[in-house]
Amino acid sequence: MSNDFLWVEKYRPRKIADTILPDNLKQVFQKIVDTGELPNMLFTGTAGLGKTTVAKAFCNELELDYILINGSEEGNIDTLRTKIKQFASSISLQGGYKVVILDEADYLNPQSTQPALRGFIEEFSNNCRFLLTCNFKNRIIEPLHSRCGVYEFNTSKKDMITLCEQFMARAEYILRQENVDYDKQTVVNLIMKHAPDWRRILNELQRQSMVGIVATGSTNHTGSFDSLFTYLKDKDFKKMRQWVTNNIDTDASAIFRGIYDQMYDRLNPRSIPQLVLILADYQYKQAFVADHELNVVACMTEIMANVEFV
């Protein structure tokens, strides 16, 4: 799928001033742009708040070459070392220093890969800056904390009203640009349900727009469970995770229920009690976890490991 097709990429803000952030955080970031001095930084907060968007906006506004590495997919120490060294050793096309954006850095092994990353930050300090993002800062080792400015993407209740209003204006602009008819209250309800996960809201708006209209009643689709059961049976983690990413905009309980409703035709009867216990456990956890997508992926992973399919 082309990035131009994805609204989250097509309409990703390219300037700090256009991001949806609390004013105090935006002012700090804008000052960095104005001075032109980019430090090593660690952005922490739950999914969809704009951490990667801010990192890319810095590079765009300061006209810096950058490489984006996903820690959850490319976190092998050898892969990381090769990519960073090849990038850092080459000459910048823009002049000045280069930037390594390391997304989901909390997925990196804290015993091996994260200490190696600390070494890379020191080794290439003369010509590279490192921008790390993570959902859970307690999974990042202290030596990385001490080598980066740590910025928490937290949203207070006071800020939330203003940010929701800003995102509502952004959402309506995108829907008009894409020639999608929409019911304003439906968009408001979606924002109130998922804010401040702006990425999730925009993905859901795009999914609903596939039928040409965003309106009440268009939020009940949970995607093809046939594909999901195939990925679970084949133990295809990558495709399973992508399925969850594409469908997590739906209430996660609907995903758990969809699996439960179809289990009799898909599972060895001996595995059904185990599946029910797994689903019940993660359904309960869903009410408390910060990252709902991660919780669903963990549930699917446990199903792959412990359930026998027919």
C-alpha cells in the first residue's frame, strides 16, 4: 500500500507549528527549530500522539538527512549496527549533521541492543543526532535517558478540549479534501472515544470513508476473520500484527468476540477451553492497559503458541 494512500502519511504535519500538541510542548519544540540546534531526544508516550511526526517535522524544517528505523521490526543488534554505521558514515546531502530516528526503541533488548545504541550515540556524536520514540520509558535503560533530552507526550484534561477541537478541524479539512461526505456528530464521537490517539482516529476515518461516507452505523466492521485465523494457524506473526493494526480502530472487545463466535469451526475441540481462558484474560486486561494494540497482539501471540487449529 502506497504511503500516499494512507491519510496518516499523506496529511502528516511537516512543521512543528502544524502538530497537534499541548502548547507548552509545542513551544519547546518550536524553540529548537528556531535555534537550529537539535539535541539527542527521547519521546515517550502512548501510541498515536505524534512522536514520530515531531521527529520527522524536525528533520523537514531543519533540512536534515534522516533514516527511520523501527525497533520492533529491525531491532536485531547486527541490523541496527549496519544501518546506523552505513548511514552515519556517509556524507549528508543537505550539509550539517544527520539524524537517526529510532521508532519503538523500547522494543530493543535492554541487555544487548540498547547498550550498543548508547555506544553508537557516543561514536557518531560529531555528525549525528538520535531521536528515539517509545511507549514505555521504563523500558529504556538509564544510560540512554542520560544521553537524551526526555520529552513526555502527556495530555492533561485541560489540554484535551483544545486538542480535540484542533483535531476536529484537521479531520474535517481532510474529509473535504478527500471528497467524503460525513456526519459531524459521528466524527465528534470518534474523537471523543479515541483521543488523544490521533493516528487511530484518522485510520478509522479513512476506513469508514471506503464506503464513501462517514456516518452513524459505519463503525461496526471488524475486518476479515478468515484472514486472521489463517495467520494464527500459520503462526505468521508479521501478518497477524498487521491485521490487528488495520482493525484495532474497532473496539477490541469486538475482535475478541469475533474469535469466540467462530472458534468451533476453526479449532481442535480440545483447544477451545484454552482459547476461552486466553480471550477472557486479555479482555479483562484491555480495561487497564495503556496500549490496546499491544494487548491484542499479545493475546493473538498467546493463541498462536497454545491453541491447535483444524
